[in-house]
Amino acid sequence: MAGVKNLAVLAHPAPEFNYTTLIVSRAPSERLADADPREVALALGTAIQRLVVSLGGQPAYKILARGLGAGHLHLEIVPRSTNVKGGAELAAGSATIDVDPTLARDALAANA
């Protein structure tokens, strides 16, 4: 990805939600402040553009920062899709995906 050396954009290998996309640091980092804001912006724009093309339009999405205190930090871009958690999933702490993660990965990679 042009202009981004320290971050990677990839399809989540074990998602809780369909087409979850990750932005991860190539080096261990526990603070978002350690990342170059220009690289974060470019990576985020790239991830969202891949989702728009892959899903055929501008999806609603949320962005989560996770991994604080675990030796790494990553951002998750989660499009609103058919598998938004309901009461049973929330209560059980389970996840239901209805798109094979490898198909999501291949679709996102094809639009890189």
C-alpha cells in the first residue's frame, strides 16, 4: 500500500462479523499514539474502499480499537451486515458468521 510502511490491512482470519477488516501494526505497539496518523488515515481509507467495492456500495460500519495491554494494538473495521449480534449471541458470548472468512479475504484481496 503506497505511503504505508508500518501498518498492514487484511481480512480478519477469525472474525466475529462478516467482512471484518483489520489494520495492524507491523511491530508490537500498545498505543495508537505510536502510529503515524497519516499512515492510519491511508490504511483506513484503503480498508473502507475495499469494503465498498467488495460489498457493492457504501456500508455502514464501526471501527474498534482492540488489543490494548496485550502487546499489540489493531483497528477492526466492521461493516453492518446480516450477522449483527442479537440477544442470544450477546448473552452466550458467541458469534455467528454466514460468510466464509476465506471468501471475504479473497473478495477484499481482489479489490486491493
